[in-house]
Amino acid sequence: SAGLINFFRIRKDQLIKFFENIQINKEQAQIIIDSAMDWMDADDFVRQNGAEKDFYLQNDLEIPPNRLIYSLEELLLIRGINPDVFQKIKGVIDFTFQNRGLNPNTMPKNVFQMLFGLNEEQLNGITSSRKRREFRNITMLTQSANYNFSNYRNIFQFFTSNILYVKISANMEEFGQFFLKLELNWFRGRESLGRDNL
């Protein structure tokens, strides 16, 4: 989930920009954001553009459970989220506290496009750059897409692959007799640390 937009880490203005990038106007975006917060919080205080128990009762709808959202389908119960909005945001926004932040090394291209409004050239720049080397800071990410990400420092967390692993290649060679040749390649993330032949 570190490649998804976390509802609890992103600022409201950034979330509104995301909705505008996917063709949802600012008024509806504000209703969705405030209503989602009202759906999950523990009180009955209605946010400026939100909805609490009275709204749902008056419209014969399920009342807010005042807890975290359990499933994607539950989003359809929240004021402002119709089937069209649901199709646009499902699998893109994360409503759990488990997501520590957006990891640009695992973010899908469509999340970059929807959140920042990047064009295809910028998206390709990000994709090709992170294939060569993982992003470790905002500067590396900015240079890859020629886009200023500094206003989004609050939502990024750069997780790199610190796991050391070994790739083993094997083949048979004949020099008067058959024997097995093994090649060990040592990696940390995408960085090659060396190679040994056995």
C-alpha cells in the first residue's frame, strides 16, 4: 500500500487537486473529503461539507459506523461517492493507518498521473529512472520528471530495498566431461554488489 495515496497523510488542498485531476470538481471533492472524515470519526459533529447520522437517516441510507473503512465497497455508502467516482479512486486511495507514506519507488504510473497531473513524457522519465536506480530523495524524483515535488514532501517516504539477495544462474558445460557451472550475483535493491563463479 506504500504506492497508494494515504487519506490521512495528504493535505486537503492536495487531495482536492487530485480530485480535480480526475475530473471531479472542487465542490464535490470537498463533499467527499469531509463526508469521508465524518464517516470515520467518533463524533456527530458535521464538517462544513460533510454528513453525519442525520443526513443518512433523512435519505434512508446506512448511518456512519464511526470507524475506519473496512472495504472498498463501503466507499459507495459515503455522501458524494457515486459509482463513477468509485471507479476512479478504487485501488488508488488508501484509508488505513498502515500506509506510512507514498513510496515513489513502488507508485504505479496512474497514481503519479492522477495526483500530479503528469504527462506521458514525465511519467516515462520516472519509470526509466527508477529502473536504473531507486529514488532516495525529492531531488532525484524531481530531476527524473522535471517536476517540482517539493510541495508534497509531507506525503512521500522513500523506502529503498535494503534486502541483500543472491541471484543464482546455472548451466552445463562440456570439457571432456559434464559439470555444472554456477554464477552468483549479489544485489542490494537494484545495485549490483558483485559476482562469483563456482
